Amino acid sequence: MEVSLGFFSSPENILVKRFSLNKEFLGEDTIGIDELGSLNLNGLLLSPNQLDEEVLNKLKEENNFFPIQKGTLYSLDYSAFKTINPLLALNKIRDLNSSWAIKNNLILIENIFEIISNLKENLQKEREQFLIDLWHLIKSNLGAFGITLYFNDLEEGKKQIIKRKISGQKYPEILVFSETDTKILMALNEIPGAINFFPEKQEFLIKMKALGSPLLITGGCFSFTPLQRSLIKSLFKTLE
């Protein structure tokens, strides 16, 4: 599994470093702010420089997908970031991710009735949009760095049930099943329990139902807190 951390020095100079969860350095790139939307980051640190409103709006939009904080909060400036070692970088990503996930947990708690109401409405009227919204909700509230959601669907023009999946790291993509997917799903269904977190692999597995239709969600995250577990359980109970 690959994760990445960026440092925003200026709109033309964003240094992105990539690491494996095994604490290996995998490479780096320097990009401009216009490329940020197409890049999957797990965290972005900002220099203390004053940013104009257009840049701030762009960063606010990207903060929906990954955590963004000032580097000074994590005792890092651009010079130190350029030579950061994998272990320290992974610790910074973990800290950023944890704060971001907690913020999203609190937003869900504060707006849970409205969020659930919208989910239920889409579940009844626009099932595909419901699944995409659920994908985003699980990803942001777990601070996940990749999610696959397996679900049943009706083949177009027929009454035959087929398997499909929504998968991605930053944006969701609806995909048809392959033979490999079928084998993976069979293996995952053999694992007992509705909510599982495997800390040695930093992976999670969630089984739920939406109006009686089974959903299976798997992905990677740094941790799975009791608060997150309770939120996920509460969310599922309202959708069954």
C-alpha cells in the first residue's frame, strides 16, 4: 500500500513524497496547484506564507478528500520536509489522518439526522447516488486511503441480479465484476463478524445491508476507533 504526503510551499511548488506502509521511500514529485485535484494525497502541509482567496478556496475543496494543516503545527518547515525520513513521514500522515477523521466524525454526529435522511431518500430514489454518498461517508469518517464497496445490482433491461463494485482512492468509480473480484468477495464473506479491523494489515472489512440488500465494504486505514465503530453501527441500523 502506498501513501503520500505533500508540502505546499507555493501554488507552483508543492513537493509530494510517496512511501510504503513498510516505511520505504518510493519517490517524489513537484506539482502545481492545478494538478492537485487529480492527485491522491493522504495529507498536505502548508507553509506559513499568506495565501490568496483563490488558493484558499481550492485547498478548502481538497480538504474534503484529505487532511490539510499548517506544517508549523507538526514542527515541519519546507526545508525539513525535503529530507524527511519514511518513519517520521508516516507518523505525520497518521497524525494528520487521525485529526481529520475525528473532525469528520464530529460533523457526522452534529448532522446525523440530515445525513441519514438524505441517504434514505437516495436509497429509495437514486440507489447509485446513495452508494457513492455512502462510499464517501465511510472513507472520510475512517480516514481511509482506499475503499471498495461491493453491491448487488440489476442487469440493465433484465431482472437478473449481478455483482458490481465501487472502488477508488480519492474518487469512486463504478466497475463491473471480474473473476478475481468474485473470488475475493467469496473469501471476504467467509470472515465472521459485521465490522472487522486487522491492525497488522491496516485494513478493515464491513458487512451491512441497505433495505435488505447486502453490502460489503473493504479498504485500508490507520486505525478503527470505538467512536468510529459506534458511528458505523448506528448508520447501518438506520439503513437496514
